Amino acid sequence: MIKIGPKVLRNIERYSRKNTVFGQYKRYKFGAKISAVMTGIEVARFSSWGIPDIGLTSLFCSAMMHNGHKAIELYKKLGPIKQRAKSIYKYK
């Protein structure tokens, strides 16, 4: 585990710094998934909710919608890029 830990951390840091359209898309998509899971967990605890739980649920839900919206925008931008890559690959 000692040797694996730094390699994993290095890959996570490199992944989080990628500024390409695909890197940003994956980052926003991952953020939306995590926020959706957290929203689901908070909603599942509905029977024992208090005032802070309402705030947490709204926070996770708004983060999920924001990240999802950004991911959809980037997915639309990715379409022409993928099409161009496919056409270049065909003529090689």
C-alpha cells in the first residue's frame, strides 16, 4: 500500500488539473454523481431530519444540478471533437 498510495495521488492530481474539454467533462460528471449519491443518502434519512439536513440536501441538490448542467454543455462541445477525430482516423 505504501508504494501504491503516491501513484494514486499523483494520478488524481493530474486528473484534477486537466483542462481539456474531456477532462472537464469527466470532472463535472463525477461531481454530479457524487452530489447525487449524497442527495440520495440525505433523502433516505428523511424520517430523522432536522434543520441542518434541509440545508445539506439543498446544497447537494444544487451542486448536482450545477455539475450536471456543466457536464451536458461540455458533452455537446465534445461531439464535433469526436467527429473530427473519427474522420482523421478513417483517412489515416
